[in-house]
Amino acid sequence: MTRALQAPGFAALSPGRAVETRLVAGRCQAVAWDLATGHRRVLTDRPQGVDLSEIEPDGGSVWWFDADTSGEGRWLRQPYGGGEPGAALGGVPIGRAYGVAFDRLGTLAAVSIGVGGSSRCYLGPPSGEASLIGEAEGYLSLADLSPCGRLLALAGRPDGDDAVVIRPAESPSEGWRLRGGESESGQLRLWPLEFDPTATGEAELLLVAAQDGRYTVATWRASTGLRLIPRLSFDSEISAGWYGGARGVLVQHERAGRSHLLLADLHHPRTRAVRTPVGTIHDLSCAPDGALHCLWSRAAEPPRPLVLQPGDHSEQTDHADHARTAATAATATGARRAEHRTAQPYGPVHSFVTTPPGTGPWPTLFLVHGGPATHDRDSYDPRVERLTDAGYAVVRTNYRGSTGYGAQWQHGYGRRVGLAQIEDLAAVRAALVAEGVADAGRTGLCGFSWGGYLALLAVGAQPHLWSLAMAAYPIADYPAAYEATTPALRETDRELFGGSPAEVPERYRAASPLTYVRQVRSPVLLVASAEDERCPAEQVGRYAAELQHSGAPHELVWVEGGHRSRRASDHTAVLTAMLHFARRTWPDSPP
């Protein structure tokens, strides 16, 4: 058994029991963990792996999602102590997992399932027959089930009419709808998080509201409606959860590639920071005893479990210690890590730059993050190590559209999807060439998913800048990808572009790599999977055919797994193909 991939899920009423997702023989599997003895037992052995699992409040059974390569499947329920799995809820169709939740005692469970182009929500006793609570077109995920089991909180598009939908289980046609979008105070976005698990009277829902460039903790009750907590307002993205009873809240704040934790009491103005090592908290959960179980890393250290007791400073690492540790790691591996800020009229573009031993300029690869609603961080990335070991400088840039730098940075680029992002990549490239870091003749891009999309867009729209592009599971024909992708990603695209291809066709055309394919001059590597439902293979094939027609050098590699692969070997094979392609394209690069 190898490393953990997520923070554990704890049984609220049985403190010694938890479930984890761990890498087992190269595949993600669900693992039962007995905290008292430290013993772990692998529950699943699925060839495609398992990456979604939950434990019931009493710790008696574990739920895990049995998905095929397309991401569709069903929830299964298995005794914690061992035994054969069975259907977790009867009457629920095969589909995509859009969330699962339990009431306080675990006597009721709710799931949201994506079936075709709709979302369906079901409620019932574990292993019993479920009732359909509601169905909606598009993507509507389940945020939580109230402790009493009477209310379901569902999340839609944050700036849409269904940003938050709260349905009574006994009368699902009624309920409450919290709308995002334009308001008197500007654009409003809402994300429902969880109900207060300690509430014995009226249910209280915790949310995050984004408005006027700030991200603010908020609450909702049927009797009072939505209430923002102005003193818990931040300049970049946050998440939050109830903590410690008596209306305590734990806030995780993401800022410029690093994570920060804060404890607050909604009854009092007092807040305090939870001391954490400098770096990134990838995942976090709270044990019944109040301990915070984190999956943490930083650039020089691979992910590891980190247990924090608020008020206990034993896991604290200050900035000076971080600098010493990073310097030691750099000396041991020969790689050097730096942060680069490229001045632009709209603000600095922040990049993490890792260079091989020796002196530059080096052949340079921009490892472009996907999303776009995520960001590169001070965190360990094994791809960076493999690329720098091969002699390449690696640049990870948080272009406009990235999270972690405020609402204006994420949304304020005039719906110039793709074009604004590659302008930022070009600006960083120019600065690094001028500083002697990047070799102007050997500067390329590689990326996965939306990062692969930006690599293809840049090599066509900016052919004079990039001498190589490598794209795994990319969007190559944006209108076609929109029509064939999942409902959740169609919602994301409608938010990005301000509509569908039928509504704003010129925006999709300007953003599509296929529009610029005849301008491509540099070698292109395309990696696609017939099993990929997010960036379907057909539109990648059409892009490759256009490259073939125009005579542009390229390779198309077909692999298994796609976006949702839960096998480590699939991801390793893609990176190996990229390394081989780069070596053939730039044969004079250092070994």
C-alpha cells in the first residue's frame, strides 16, 4: 500500500473509524482505517480504480462509487469490517456521481446522479429503496443533507438562477432558490458548503459568497435568509466548514499559490490563524476529536499526511525554515526553484520557475495548468522533477482566469477566453528570454486538458513564439467539444463565454485552436483517449487531420484512461511520450 491521495473521511459517531483513498498497486482504491490500531485494510480491487468513497456516521459501512472508464457507475455499500458490496440505494440509475450525503445518524442517505443531460436527486435508507426528490436539466450537484434529513442543499452554476437550491425532502416541489448573477451590489456568486452538523433546531447552511471582488463566509436559514459575515471576507478564494460546535468555522484561504487556515466563531469577532507549514493543503478533513487531517506538500516535498491540533505548534514551519528546506532540496537534486512576477498593465503575472543545474538559457517548457478555475501552487509536482531531470527549465504560470489572485484576475478579461491566457504566457516567455532563463529558439508548451487546449491555441495563434506544443486530452475544436462533453463542463463553458456556441458563436470561434490550425508551423504532439468523456477524442482527431492536410509536423498518440484514469501507469505513459517527443524535436538539448 502506498501514499494517501485524499484526506480521510471520518465516522462522526464512531471516532476510531475512517475511510481513505490510497494508491494501491498503481491504482486508486478505497481503504478502511482503524485509528486505534493504525491498521489499514483495502476494501476495493477494481481494475479501473476507485476515487470516491464515504463512510456512514456510525462507521458500520463504507460507500464507494463503482465507475467505468467513462465515469458512469453506481454507489455500492460494503461493511466496514469486510464482506461483499451491494447496491447502496435501490432504484437509482447508472450515471455520474454528483454528490452523496447522510443525515446525522445515517438512517437516510441522499445522492445526486447525472443521467444523460440531467441531474437527479434521490433519498432513502442505506441499502433500501430510494425516492426521486427532483430532476433538473444540466448540472446540479448535492452539497449536503441536513442533520434531520429534511432538507437537501444543491449547487448549480454559481452566478445562475440555481446557484443554490434547497429542497424539503417531504415536499420537493417547494423550497428555496438563492440566485447568483447581477445584483444591486454587483455580480454575485454563491457556493453552498454544508449544514451545521450540531444543529438540533432550525437547519443552518454554510456558504461562500463572492461579490465586489471579495469572497465572504455566509449562512442561510429559512427564517432569516442569506446573511454574509463581513468580517470573514477575503481577497481571493476560500472554502469553509463548521468546526468545533457552537458555530465555529474553519476557513481555508488560497492566496498566490499557498494555503492558509483560520478559525472563527460566528458569535464573536475573534479569529485566529491555525499555524501550518508554508506550502499547499491539497485536501483537509476534521476528525471527531477536532484534529485536522491534511494532505500537504510544497515544491521540495512530496505530498504527506499532516495532522494539526489547533493551538499545537508542533507542525509549524516558518518562512525561514521553508527557505532553508527548499535550498537543501535544490542542492540535493541540482534543480533551482524561483518565483517570477511579470509586470503587466492589469497586474503581475505570477509564475513558478524550476531550472536544471548549470547556467541558462535552457530549453524551456511551459507546463500549463488546466481548469481554468485552479492555479499552480507551491506544491510538489512529479512532472516538474522529470522534466528538469531531462534538462528542461519548467515554467508554471498562473495566467488570468486562474484562481488564487482574486475575482478580477479570474473573471476580468472581457470573455476573451483563451486569448487573454496565451497573452500572459507570451509575456512571461518574453521576460524569461530577456533574463537569460529561456532559450528563445527552444521554448514550448505542454499541458493536460485545458492546459493542453492553451498549448494548441498558442502554437496556432502565436506561431512565431513557440517551437513545440504537447497537448494531452485537449480541447482542439471548442464548439464540437462543447456539444460532446459532460453537462458539468457545458455549464463551465457557458459561464466562461457568457453563453453556448449557438448564442455567442464568434467567441467560441475566436477561442478554438481549430480556427488557427493552418498557421501551425512547429511540431505538435496530441495525446487522446477514446474513453475520454470530458475532451472527446473525435474533435482531437479532426484537428490532427487538419494538421496532416496543412503539412504541419505532428504525432497523434492514443492511450487508455483519459481524464478520469485512476491508474498511475496511464499518467506515467503520457508524460513519457511527451519526454520522448521533446527529445526528438530538440535533439541538441542537454541530456
